[in-house]
Amino acid sequence: MISRVLVANRGEIARRVFRTCRDLGIGTVAVHSDADANAPFVRDADVAVRLPGNAPGDTYLRGDLVIEAARAAGADAIHPGYGFLSENADFARQVEAAGLTWIGPTPESIEAMGSKIRAKQIMGDAGVPILEVDLDGISPDEFPLLVKASAGGGGRGMRVVESLDQLDGELAKAKAEAQSAFGDGTVFVEPYLPTARHVEVQVLADTHGRVWVVGDRDCSIQRRHQKVVEEAPAPDLSDKARTTLHIAARAAAEAVGYRGAGTVEFLVDGDRVYFLEMNTRLQVEHPVTECVTGLDLVAWQLSIAEGAALQGNAPEPSGHAVEVRLYAEDPADDWAPQTGTVRAFDVEGVAFENPRAYGVRVDSGVEAGSEVGIHYDAMLAKIIAYGPDRRAALRMLDGALRNARVHGVRTNAALLRAILTDEEFTAARVHTALLNERLDAWMTPSDDRADRKAALAAAIGEATQTAAAARVLSRMPAAWRNVPSQPRVRRYGDHEVAYEQRGGRLVSSWLDGVSVVDARGDTVVLADGAVRETYRLTMGEGVVDVDGPHGPVSLEVVPTFVDPADVVAEGSLLAPMPAAVTDVAVEAGQKVAKGDTVVVLEAMKMQHTITAPTDGVVGELAVSAGQQVEAGAVLAVIEEAE
């Protein structure tokens, strides 16, 4: 029997596995990089072992260090989570050679299906339709194409190629991303079907030859080929397509003598089904399957690793579950990943377990005080709603997002809510290009009046709290002036909030129809006509976090006076986030045209290309390849050509 499990991973998946281990009475071991030393998953484990460094290649991808950590901590089994070494056959062999239990499929199965190229060959031989393209002599009418990493998933190393002249460049970028994320730069190419659905089938297989097909999931809402929304069962599938999917998934598992939990992924175009890949690990979206089946997939992984047999048939799905991935990113800024300290993280729901009744589950890798850095994936949490039907689950999930308090980093929460209430999505007319097609509608500008009310509440609250905390003249009313003249002004971004003191209370005519009802402590009550709204404020250094009826808002305080040292030269290209400089494509004095690549950055395992905003000359080049830069750092200055 397994007595202590080391999880060779981090973040929410490590916490997820630890939760089941605790329920089963199994001890737990975390491994962590220096950047993760104070992360919640480290504290969740019984013991933790440091992997010196921060880059994945020096820490979580070092199988030898992970096995040494298991020995040092007395672990007798290793669970790989997902990503990193989870689909590395050599690592699985090393674990078994060390006398430890590998909680996953056999190394042979990983090799067969872990390589997407080999997996497609196996499925083609088994008669399952596959997508393929021969690059030798390819013609322009065969585009668009999709470049994919052979050794991993999560959208890393995936690139859409629209034309022949882009092929070489996109292949090179995909190989670089794949090498960085998985330690293997092998890629392959297949036809790109932008309006097909992405549907996957969960399987469980024991060591006695029995395979369970544990339902299906739709994962069609994606950005940059990375899943954003997942649900189970896949809605509005034809009986023919669902039957084909389940038969093909079983055939895939049986073809490689599979063991443990795995996922077989397909593109579905009407009744036609095309094999994509098999993920020989637990999937990020496994909670939706757990909710509708009542299974604990991690518990089954552990039991199968101990030799337990599957009994009877897989449970039939009941109800509907929908999951969204909450990312630290800014969809309005080309999905730029965000970094910083999570000042607040409060989402109502049970943690890491199936709701015993219909409800919300939250699988999170962060909590208040967590640092979101540049080294790893930008996902903060998975939020899952389980209801009696799809409509109920969507409404429940939207409510959870509306009431969530997340401050410190920008997130995609508003976009997620827009997706969940979109008429195309709610009608289950989904496909992999839907996000791009509907993005303009989903990214509608924020409600300016709601933002202005939040700014007004912040200004009133700041004035009240500042007056209450004053060490001298503490009895003076907030915003009091000996000789009334102009109102006080507080600036937050583009908002200049005017307010003043009258008769011992703060008032403002800055926003038509809105008045101040009360302000005390961290709470401000405004009246918008006949409707009273309560806002709760948290003051920080240079920022005010506001939680109100329209959702959370973080407002940056604009200082009254600007330090001249903070002014940058016109034409400066600034780093949008903390990152590593992987390539500098220009030299000082070089002429550039608008759109030319200047610097390539890498953050959170994704490459970000910084281009020239206009024609000009590189007047200053402030960075070099290999350098680490902070957000806002000057990378280069593009001067107008004479």
C-alpha cells in the first residue's frame, strides 16, 4: 500500500492531489522552486523539499532531483500532476527503477500516446480518422495549418499558419516554445479546422485489462489553443458522434494497454470525428467529470496504482458541470499575463471536492498574499459549478464570478462572465473559433457609470479613513477647509473625483444622480436615484480595492506630484510584464519599420514579441538576450527617422 506520495508538480494540481491523499490517510510531500517557497501548495503538504532555482528546467523538470527529494522525504510513490514531467516516459522509468510507485500509465503507454505523432499513427492503424498533412510540396490552398508540440499540451508550442510564407517562422517559434515548456522541441503539422468542436473522453483503466469510458467533455472555448471553458457532458452532441467518440476512446486505451486516468481528445465536425491526441495524465478540466459522475479520479489513480480492479460499469453522468479557468491576464491588452501580489482572493465554494449537492467548487493555487511571478502558468484557479442542468450550472457559475473578490492582478473574470451569458454559448452553438468570432462582443467596454461610482466610493472612503487616522486635528471633519473654495479632487486613472465637506459630512456632485448616503470605516453607501449601493474598500499603497454590486474594481491612485525620474523618453518600448529577454532583433542606430520585431520576451512559458510602433531608428537599446527585466522597464527607444 502507498503510505506517502510526492507530487512532482505545483500550484492547484498539487493541492488537489494532497486533498485526496489527506482524505485517504496518505502522507504528502511537496517539491518547490525558490519562487514557490511560500506558495499555498507547499504549506498544504506534510513535508516539503526545495529544488534550488526558479526556471522549470532547473526545478520541476529535473527528474533526478525529484526522485532524490522523494527518497529524502520518505515517499514511496510519485504523482506527476499534469504538465512538467507527467508525460515523460523516461521519468516514469526512473521512478520505477528507484523502487517507487509511479501513479500513472506505463512508460510504454506514455511513449506510445505521449508522442502525438506516434499516437496518430497508432490510431490511424486502428481505423480511427486522423488529421494529417505532408509538408513536402505543400500548396497554398492547403492552408491554414496548425503547428503543434508533440510532447505537451496546454496550447504551448501551438501556432496557426495562414500562408506558406509564414510557415518557417511559425515552425521556429513553435519549436522554441515547446522546448521551453516540455524540454522537447519536436512539432508536427495538421490541417486547421477552425469551426470544429473540441471534445474529449475521460478513460480509466486498471491493470487487469478493464477500461471504463467515463463520459465526455466539451472544451471548444479556447484562446490561443488553450482551453478557457469546459463542461460535461458535452452539450448537443448527436448520438452517432457520442457513440463514435466513446468507441474510439476505448480503442485508444486498449491499443496501448493503458493504466490509470487518461483523456482521448477529438475534433468533432457534425457527425464526423477526428482523433487529435491522448493525454496520458489527469487533465486540468477533470473536475467537471468528477462532479457529474461522483468519482474522485485522483483516488482512482491511487487505487489503480496499488493494483485495484474496476468493478462493474462506469457511472452514468447526472446533471451538468461547467468549469472556467481564471487567469492572471489582461484580455484587453492582447492577453498579456499579469504579475504581482494577490491582495484578495475570495470565491465562495468548496475547495477541491465534488459538491455533495449542486454547488460551486474552487480549485485554486493562490490565496491572499500569494505572488504571481513570471516563471509559471498564469492560471489562478478553476471555478466549477454543478447543477441539475446546463442552464442552472451556467447561472450558478456566473453568480460565483460576479461575487468573487480578486484583487492585486488583472484577471479574465469579466470575459468569462460575458462568455457564460452569450447567446451563442448558452445555446450550445460552440466551436473552437467561437471566442475569436465573438471576442469583440464579449470585450465590450466596462460600464463607465459603474466604474465612476466605484471611484466616487473610493475617494469618499479614502477621505474618511484619512481623517479618522489623523494624529493631529483628528476632530476636524474630512475634507474640511477653513475658507471654502474649490472642491477636493482625488484622481484614479482617468477619473478625477471632486468632493467637498458640507455640514460635517462629505458630498459630491461629480456624478449626476448619485449621492453619498453614509461613509464609515471601510464601507461607503451611495444612492443612485432610488437605489442604494454598498461599497467595501481596502486601502493599499497607491491603490484602492473596491468591492461593490457591480463586481471588484482596483483603482490606482494618481499622485499629485510626479517624480521626474519616472518620466520616460517619447518612443520608449516598455516591458509589459516581468520577463526574460530571449532575443534582441535590432542594433542601436538601425532603421526599423512599423511592425518589425525589436525584442522577444518570455514570461509564463509564452513568448511575447515587442515590435516597433512606427517607422524610425533605434536610438537606444537597453537590454540584451538573457537579461531579466521588470514590468515597465525600458527595452528600447524608437526615434523618428529624419
